[in-house]
Amino acid sequence: MGRPLRVLEAASVDVSGGAFERRIRLDGPRDLERVAQAVEEMRRRIVEELSASKAREVLLERQAEELDAQTLELKRSNAELEQFAYVASHDLQEPLRKIASFCQLLEKRYGDQLDDRAKQYIDFAVDGAKRMQILINDLLTFSRVGRVGEELIPVALDDVLDRALGNLSVVLEETGARVVREGPLPTVTGDVTTLTMLWQNLIGNAVKFRHPDRPPEIAVRCEAEPEDGQWRLTVQDNGIGIEPEFREKVFIIFQRLHGRDEYEGTGIGLAVCRKIVEHHGG
């Protein structure tokens, strides 16, 4: 019995010292064999757990490398986006300004020599150039939402809503719109500029698509979502509404449900709203 006991003792010392590669022999007296079996089972479980731990470590390292690569790609894309913003704001808009200016100058200097159709063509050219400038500016706004490096700070939503209402004060007064705030709004972590833009776009849309027979009534409310600790913010109005089958479509860039002769705009406003909400984790 002495030799099997010494073998078991040596194996136990190996296991306690971190040497798990050698299997433990299960021979000798029955009682000693049961002890050896228990130690061997312990050694086997430790080996399995170590293998699983190493596999997890390898997976985490690979995920960290992939995340680093994605971060670099995001920075590169952001740099390209900044370059696009510069080109769009200067190199593309400058020719449009010249087209509009020269067309207006042409009409001013030679208007008495032009017939009504020629003047109409000039008006078309000027209007097209101006609409293209508006479209470019809206595209720039869309592209700038969620840029890397934006500072996210505690933002009182009541304050940014007040700012948005101030920006819309003229149109609210002209249309007789009434905005009702149903209780105080929370403070969230976010970007002041884009959150102001969010309120302004949503309330501006409610005013734009108002019902012709009644002044706009716009309700702003906030409810806590206890299951995930988030806030549900709602802007509700009494306007013309959106049919259920189009409620997803209106948040896609350039999607319009009405012609330009009915409602002005480029079809980007709600897409910007969606991008702002998603950027803030919504």
C-alpha cells in the first residue's frame, strides 16, 4: 500500500503545484483508488476549465483586435466625411451660387429683351440652383450627426426644447400653434446641438403638416421605461397624420409622401431625427 500512496501523494502535489498534464493512476486498494479517482476527476475538471478559459481569452483578444480595426476604419470614414463636408460646402455650392447670380443678372440686364418664356426658364434655373443648395445643406446636416469626437454631456431636455421653440417662434406664432409640455423632461447624456435639432425637426414637421381646418396642437411628453431604464419621448399633434403603412418609410432619407407643390422640403428631416435618436442609444 505504501507505493500507491506515495504515487497518489506525488500526483496530488503535482496538481496543487499547477502540473495538470499527467493523469493519476487508479490502482491500489479500493479506498485509495476512490481517493485517486476523486483527485483525477478534480484534475480533469481543472484542465477543462483552463482550456475553456484560454479559449475565451483568445476570443476576447480577437474581438479586441477587431474592435480596434473597426475604430480605425471609423476614424478613416469620419475623416473622409469631413472632407466631403468641405467639398460640398464650398466646391459644390460655389458653382450653384454663380448659376443663380448670373441668371438673375441676365434677367436684370436683358429682361426687356426677353419674352415671358425666356424669363420663366431663368426662374426655373434660379429655383433649381437654390433647391440644390438647400439639399446640399440638408445632406451636410445628415452627414454630421453622430461624428466621432462629439462631446456627450448631461443635457436638460427642457432647456433644449426651449431653445428649439425659440428657433421656431415665428412660424409657431404665424400658424397659431400651441405646444403643451406634459410635465418636466429628464436630463440625459447627449449632444446639445443635435438634441435641439431633434426637437426642432419634430415640432417643425408637426407645424408643416398641420390640418388646414385647425391650428396645430402639439403635445410633448416623457415616460420612463422601467424594464431597460430608458425614457420614451413622444411628440403628438393633430395634423394630417401618417398612414400606418408609411410610418417606417418616412424615416428613410429622401422619402416623401407629398409633392413639393404641396409641402416644401427635401425629405431628410425625419431621417435626421432617426439618426440623432440612434446616435443617443434609442
